[in-house]
Amino acid sequence: MSRLLRFLVVIGAVLALLAGTRGGSIPLGAAQNAGPAQNSGGAQNTGGAQNTGSAQQPDATSPPAPQTNPQQPPIFRTGINFVRVDVIVTDRAGNPVHDLKPGDFEITEQGRPQKIETFKLISLDGGLSVTGDKPRDIRTDLDEETEAARDDVRLFAIFLDDYHVRKETSMAARGQIGRFVETQLGPSDMIGVMYPLEPIAAVRMTRNHEAVVQGLQQFMGRKYDYTPKNDYEERIFYYPTETVEQIRNQISMSAVKSLIVHLGGLKEGRKGLILVSEGYTNILPPQLRDQMAGFPGSGNTAHNDPFAGTDGVGRQSALEERAQAFASFDMEANLRDIWDLANKNNVAIYAVDPRGLATQEFGIDQNINTQTDSAYLRSSLDTLRTLALQTDGRAIINRNDLALGMKQIVLDNSAYYLLGYNSTFTSTDGKFHEIKVKVNRPGIQVRARRGYWAFTADDAARATAPPKADPPKAVDTAIAAITTPSRARVVRTWIGSERGADGKTRVTFLWEPVPRAAGEPARPENAPARVSITAVAPDGSPYYRGKIPEGTTATAAPAGSKISFDAKPGKMQLRLSVESAGAEVLDSEVREIAVPDLTAPQVMLGTPVVYRGRTVPEYQRLKTDPQALPTAAREFSRTERVFIRVPAYSPGAAPATVTAKLLNRAGQPMGELTVANPAGRADAKDVELTLASMPPGEYVVEITATGQGDPVKELVGFRLTS
């Protein structure tokens, strides 16, 4: 029971990791883990696909539901009984049929004929036949939303499920997937790429296909590889292997659902989601059920027995059959959540097994007998077939030429009919409504989905209720910065700015070691001792070059260090290299930094600096020591003492007026915070935080400066653990 409870707690923590911010230049003041970031709902549905109806859930007039909650319905337009159906019609040679009229179609729902009220032929080529100006570049959220919603734009997304793809498989397949993007997509086609741990807010649908191909070349599978790549994975490193696999399933499926809702909010017509995965499973063979995922064979007496869990000749034991039955039931429910959400958002899932012709699920070194291996392989491939079948997509499996097999993805999204009708079934029964589509012409093939799940009374009430206000984007950004997923595991960093000399900006760089996970043994040889940093202007001239601590030859990992230097406002490149005491490079990174101009004749704020004291004497010293080391951490306990120091500038003789509020994660005010004048700093203010009386959760401090010019704000997010 303790393991189950721990698993449920972990899943809650996973969902908290899936918020995030969009890419671009890193703003000064954002706490980051060193190293390139590895880029993280549903209702129920059943059914298959063959001469089936591709139905949107009944429509209403409410705006799109927030992307962070896939369980809410997508965009609805003409009433809760309106259903949209997209239908692919081809001849015997597989070529699209373009000359059908509304009278050629028959639609029935639950056997009852329905009247077609809207009809449209969608015929697209990705902009290949268009001459003149090139398609609009996607630079902002508004560009993405405006362009994706156009009828003449095809929208695709690739989900690289590195949790369920082996390393060697990903390296062999990424070139073929890249060729698909290079050769099959047109200049106006938009495509985005997402990983399981990538926040949906960081996913951008783009026309920069070259950049997408370059990103695909970095795809590195991690199936059955439990080497931690971020703080969260450090914490589950010592969990049982089967528990970690179930957690990975939840992370991956939650991310897929978030991506589906994002696609549904961008475009009403058909969208293609390319799921690159070797399939899902909720259970492992006895040989892999290790006590700790990070230590193969730990506490597992069956580790070296290839016939464990069988009757000795390959047939599963009754106990194993029962365990697999329960696991299959849970998996079906999880998959149903995905395909129902995809049907509601008109997203077709194209499941691509990057192994090509798959002959086995496990490696020879994993000691799995042939019969068990074959059973697990069939089960994992069935999850891919199911998602494709139930969403009117295709399962591209057992195909060594992936690029050729993936051509059908583009064809399916290039020519189809979009039909709409008001359902004669007006009750909110919450049941599955089967739709059948027929065409009154011989010698053709019709593809669509089987139907949709009708609203319950509660669903209908939510769909027609006034929309709830979303948290301000700045609040979402501050919350997301608390735990930005990263491949780096050794240091976390913070970069801040304040006024410098001669119109320049004073930039401060701080690093500190990432704390070890509970129970993790100390490895002095892998401990960070210093960070080598080079900061250069756009023309290549250096602002700073050296090691932090400066001139160090440290033999032990310090608690952290900082350096400050002046830079001109504008772009700046920061090159970092984390080194051990033995001069071994533990991590490296290149960042593009936007240095702000703090010389404007109006009230302005520099970057808020967070200080943490674990005892009263330490806290008092931090308040009075101008050289005190701040913290890059944004997660605290209620026993700690925290204050935020923010530079505040005013063009006149009168100082800027600074106030601060505590907000919840929805951006709602919870109370005013005390603002004090720090000793020896006339150009800064201290915001006091009293953590002892606050419940665990995520919060945002909103700091506002008023004076000459418009008010300015800075937000700092933090998490209180206990």
C-alpha cells in the first residue's frame, strides 16, 4: 500500500512539471538549470474506424477551454447538438475523389438519418502551387493562431516519445523522419515537435522546417534507460522499475493529451499528430521488476531466469495472466481517454513505430524468453494500432522505409470532405453515438471515425457556462520558471540585472550545485567545482571571460558563486562550462540573453534577487551583507526565511514607490506584503515573505513600482513544500 500511495503522490508531482513558457531569448532573472532543456486530461471514448463518422463533439458558443485542462471541450460554434464529420474518399487506386456533392453522402447516427447542413471539400497541397510571396513566418503566438486557423494551411505535430523508444532505434529513425519533413511538407504547412517532459506552452507550430529537421536530429530514445536527466527523475531513480514505467506512461500520455488540445484550439479542421513511439505497456516481465530502477537486478530474484513467470516452457502462469489482464484493462482506459480527446478535437493520430520491422520487444541482455517477448511485442504494437484506428489515423508499423509509409499522413490531410449536421438526438445521455457515412457511388473507399461520446448534463453545463478567466500569462510564466525541466543535473543558475556605469547594465551571474536526491550516494568526482563563463557582445567582443569562483583551483564543490560585469543593452551570448575539481567538463551550454536597458527616464525595476536563510542569524547577515550570496532556488520550506531585494529606479529626486502582493497560482491576490528599505541601498527595496503561516503550494510575488511614466511590474514564482 505504501508503494501505491507513493506512486499517486508522484503522479501529482509530474503534472506540476508540465507547465512552462515559450522559447526565445532567456529573460534576465529567470532561474534555470544549466544545460539545454529537454523539452510536458481526457474524457472517454470507444469504437474503431471503417466507413465511420469523424465527429466533433456537439458544438456550443463558448470559447476554447484552457490548454492545461484537456478534459474540457474544445472550441464549439453552433450549438451543443451540432456535429462535424470529416470524411476521406478515395478510388480503388488510393487517389482522392474531388467531385462529390452533398447529395452523394448519407450520414446516420445510431441508425437514424441525419440532414447534412454544412458541406466543404478541403483540398490542400501545403502551398506548393502558390507563387509570389512566401508564406508568413511564425514569430509570435498571434502568428501561430492566425496562420494555423486558415483553411488552406495543413497542421501537423510530431510527438517524440523518448520514454518509449530505444536509443539505437531513435538514432536510426530520426533521419527518415527528418526526410519526411523535408520532402513531404509544403512551404505553408505548419509543424511542431514535442517531447514528454516539454511544457505545452513551449511548443510552437512553425514553418521553419529546416529548424524542425535539425531538432529531430537530436532525438535520443531512453526506453529502459533510467539515467536521470533532471531533478524530478533524480527523485524517482530509486523507485521500483515497474513504478517508474507507469510514471513514464502517465507523463507521456498526459503530454499527448495536452498536445491534442493545443492542436484543437488552433484549427477546426483535420489535424495530424505523428506519435513516434514503440508503444505502451503497464506491466513488465518478472525479469525486469527490479526493486530500484537505477540498479538493474536489485532485489529481483527472477532477473537471470528467462522463464520466470511461466510454466517452464514459455506459457504464462495463471498469476502472470491475471496481472496482465488487470494491466490491459488499465491501459485500455488510458488509451480511451486519448482517442476520445482526439475525436473531440478532430485530431488524427498516426502512430509510427521507429523500429521498422520489429521482431522483438526486449534485448538479449534482458533474459526474456521468446514466447513472453512476442506477447509483449504484440501488446505494445496493439496500443499503437488502437490509437490510430480509433482516431481515423494510420499505424505505420513493421515498415523499414518510414519516410515512404509516412507519405500517407500528408495525403490524408490534403483532401477530405468536411460535413456538418445538427443531431436529432438532443438528450445529454453521455453515451457513445455511432456514426456511419456512405457515398452513393460504386468503386470508392470511405474512411472516417466511428462516432462520438455525447455530452452528459454536466458536460453540457460546462460547455454553455461563461468562460473562467485564465491566469495572466505573466503569472503562468512565473509559475513555470519554478521547475523548468532540463537535461542538466549538476548546477542551477540565475542571471539578474541592475543599472551599471556609463549607460550600461550590470549583469550578475550566479550558480549553485543542484542538491542530491534523497538516498543518492555522494560522488565527489562528479561534483561541480567551478563554472567557466564567457559573455560576448553581438560583434564578438567579450564582456567577461573567466572561471567562477575567479581563479579557482578548488578541490571541493563550493556552495555556489557569482560574478558581475557590465554589458551594453541588447543581445548577449553566454557560454557556460561546468567543471569538476579535476577539470573534467560536467556540462556545457550556450545561451542567448536579452540585456535590458535600465537608463530610460521613467520608473524602472531591475531583476528581483531572492535570498534564503535557514536560521535567524544567517537571515540577519544576509540582510546587511552587500556581498551576500543569493539563491537560484525557487522551492522553500516553511521553516526557512526568505526575502526578495529588487532594484528600483526613478528619474527624479523622489524615489520610486514600490508595493508588493502575494498571488495564488491563478493570479488572484492573497494579501499585501511588507516592503522595507535595505540598509545601505537607496536604490533598492526588500520584500519580506512570511512562510511559516502559508500552506504548501505555488505562489507568485507581484512587485509594482510607480512614479514617473507607466507603472512597471516584476513577478517571482516560488513553491512552498512543507
